[in-house]
Amino acid sequence: QVQLVESGGGFVQPGGSLGLSCAASGNIFSINVMGWYRQAPGKERELVADISSGGTTNYADSVKGRFTISGDNAKKTVYLQMNSLKPEDTAVYYCNAERFRVKYWGQGTLVTVSE
């Protein structure tokens, strides 16, 4: 089993910045991808960004140029720096780790972008 603990999130005005972090524990050997998903009210969960153990990153088109994902592969931690936030970025953000094609999820952290 893999446990994921998220931190960060909160409330920010449009144009502001927030950072999220996530640390994996438990059986972290062979985690090959970590990333962030989000789910807005009434919508399906969607990929925001992920990073492979080799450092390859992948972003949703809606966040390219605004969000940056980074990670420490040895520690199995992942960070998401979110800049130029928009109201449509409001969602619960979930940390994700994949190990042997099994996905593990954090508990989620709420990001609210509003005036």
C-alpha cells in the first residue's frame, strides 16, 4: 500500500499563486509516476499534471504556462506550483501515485480562487 499526504491549498484571489505538496509513504518502491488531479463541483476528475520517475512532465492544456510540477524521486514527493490562478481552477486537488499500474490517491485539498 501507498499512503499520500497532501499539504497546501486554500483561498486565493484571481491572479494569485498557491503551492501544493504531497509525500508518499509505505511501499513506495517502484512508484513510477506521481501527479495531481482535480475535481470541480459537478465535473469529472481530470489530470492537472504528472511527472515520471525519470523526470518527464505532462500538463493539461488548461494549466500549461501557469502551473509547474516538480518532484524528488528519491523521497517520492511531488510539488505543484500554481501561478496566475483563475476562478476556473477552483477544485479539490488530489495527489496521485501509480505503482505497477495501480493508482493511489490522497485525501484531497481544496483550492478556491475567488474575489
